[in-house]
Amino acid sequence: MKFFVKKDAFYLFGHKKMFNFVAMKTELLLVGKTNNRNFQAAIDDYIGRIGHYMQFHVTVIPELKNTKALTEVQQKEREGECILKCLQPSDTLVLLDERGSEFRSVEFAAWLEKRQQTARRLVFCIGGPYGFAQDVYARANDRISLSRMTFSHQMVRLVFAEALYRACTIIKGEPYHHE
């Protein structure tokens, strides 16, 4: 069997058929930058590792200015407008939200592998300190919770980066994850 790569697509040639597998792009959308340099160093390490398995990019939406004059709802709505501007109509949006589905690592890997077959661009989003606006919830295709416990938005970024890397290694059958 022969294959070649052309513009983010993999073409496999069998006896009489050609199969086209489009490489899924994955993005992590963040509201506000990571302030803790130790967290950022660890996040950067996992981002580099994830890049060996998939096209992965992190986009940071700048924090809003003068938030003391805004109510929580107003702040969520403004952040929501910024989030929605970053999306394309065909994107699969997954919110990291405390009310989302919880997975074990192997289950998350299976979930991710299924999305790799159907999504062209998978966008995970970590919202601001008050969560997401209703418009963002309405646009979302799915919600995932990393834990029932509450973590700082700074720490969630690191926990998610490690979870995504772990899922990639599980999908490839590599020895990083132990049951």
C-alpha cells in the first residue's frame, strides 16, 4: 500500500480504491494568558509533545480591561463574543466546563479518536473566571469536565494539556499511560 501527504490530507492507495483521511486540527482556546511561569513552562512542554501526534495550536484571547465596572454576566457575554469570533462555522467546539461529561483517560482517548474521524477542526475552550455566556453554551458541540473539583484557570490549562497528551499516547499504544 502506498500513501502520500498533500495539504493536510493523507491519501492511501489500495488495490482499486483511494482513501482520503483529512488531518484534524486541534486548538486550545484560552481566555487570558497563563500568568504562572512554572505552569507555562509545563504547558509548553506538553504542547511540544502533543505536536508529535496532531496539529495543535493554542490561541489566547486577551483579558478584558476594566472588568470591575462589569457584572459577571456582562463579563461572560463580552468574553463569549471574543470566543465566538475565533470560531469557524464548521468547528467542533468543546467547552471545558464543570458540568461537562467526565472521562477516565482511556475513555477520553476513545472519545478523541472518534472526533479525529469526523471533525476537521476540534476546538477546546477554557473560559474566563465566571465560565461561559449562554451564546457560547448554545454554540458548543460538547462539554467536558476534568474533575468534580474546582481548579484555578491557570492550573486547568496544565491539567488539560497533560490529559490530551496522555490520550494521544493511549491512541498510539505507547507506554506513557498505565492502567
